[in-house]
Amino acid sequence: MSSQSNQVRVIVLINAKEGKKQELLDLFMPLVNPPRKREGNVTYIFNASIEDPNELLFDEVWESKEAYDKHYNNQESVDLRAKVQDLVSKPIEFKLYSEITGP
């Protein structure tokens, strides 16, 4: 019988408009370390796609959905999402998962 962990993995897919990747990096890079220190954060990794030069990805693990929601709704995160609107080619995708654990 499998069960699910309370931890939440969040995959955030960001597609930069052509020529806007560096601007996105300039916005995101200073904001990578603070979430790592937030209560409830397990992992917070910022990635660039090997296959698509304009695709960026955050891979985050939070102790609970509540911990993630607190991070997502914090003013810094809200402000950042507003700033990147003109730099992305499509809306940012947020996908939440829970780990399936063994018997």
C-alpha cells in the first residue's frame, strides 16, 4: 500500500521571451537564497534548460502546502511575479506534487 508524503514539490516553468532571459536571471538570481532560509523549505533549486535556452525552472520542496502557500503569497514573491509578466512568452506554470512513498 502506498501513501503520500505531506511534503509538496513545486515545479515552476518559466519561458523567457526571446532576448529577455538575462533580464529574468537578473531578477531571479538575488531572490534564490532567501526562500532557502524560509521556514518549511526543504529544497529550492533554480535551473536552466539544456534543451531550450529560454526555459528556466524552479524545483522546490516544502514541508507542507501551508509552508509553500506562505512563500507564494509573501510580498517579495507577489512583486516578482508582477515584474516578470513582460519578460515571459507565456504565463508561468506552477505545478504541485506530493511524493508517493512505498509500503
